Amino acid sequence: MIRIVVLVALVLVAIMLGRYLRTLDAEGMKKFWWKFAFVLFMAAIILLTVSGRLHFVAALVAGAL
């Protein structure tokens, strides 16, 4: 039952996001994608921190440097 609720919520969010994106001009679209990328990055960092796997990312960054 919870999967259906989550699926319906995701579909509704996708529809609302699609409508919002159609109203943006080029500059607004650019700002939106930068904000979206930042929020996605922060969500990934929080998820990795909570799950205890952030050390793996830190090791990759340190190795790249």
C-alpha cells in the first residue's frame, strides 16, 4: 500500500514539475537546473552520511586530489 502512495506522489510531483518548467524562460530554466543539481547533491550527501558510506566518497575525492 505504501508503494502505491509513494508512486502516486511521485507522479503528481512529476506532473507539477513539468507544468512549472513549461512556464520558465531560458534564464529561469538555467537557474532551476543549478538549484536542482545543488539539492540533488545535498540529498546524496545526507543519504550517504546517514547510511555510513560517506567515507567512500571522501576516499575517492582524496584519491582524485
